[in-house]
Amino acid sequence: MPKTTKPTSANQELFPAENAPKDFEGAMRELEQLVEKLEAGQLSLEESLAGYKRGMLLSQYCQRTLDEAEQQVKILENGVLKDFDPENRDG
């Protein structure tokens, strides 16, 4: 089973707890579904605006998650992955 990426502190301010994506993969799935609906014209104007806003938040969430994963890879020292604190991005 693939390991999933859980929300980090850098992403917590984007979503209220009940609306936060479960993980990176879930956020990507939801974003893809939103894009499909928007492109197909399946939503009213109000739903489209809400979907666009949610999509932008999901996009930010995914980008931050990827940025943090990239930082973790850069922290490799002597073949050992050290814990990464997203609040202290200097390494």
C-alpha cells in the first residue's frame, strides 16, 4: 500500500478541519473532479465560483505538500532522511 502524505502545519491554515483534504492523493482526486465539472459546464455560476475557490485552495495545498517533500529530500545527509520542520525551512 503506498504511503500517503498527511496535512502539515503549513497547510492547516488553508482549510477548516472538517474541509481539509485527507492527504495529497485525496486533494489531487478532488481537484481533478472539480476541473472536470467546471470544464463540462455542470455547475451553476455560484457552484462554479465555489468550485474555483476550493480548487485554488486544493492547488495551494498540493504545491505546499510537494514543496515540503522536496525539502525533505534535500535534507538527506549520509543516506539518512532527517525530520523536516516546515516552520524552519532553512534546513
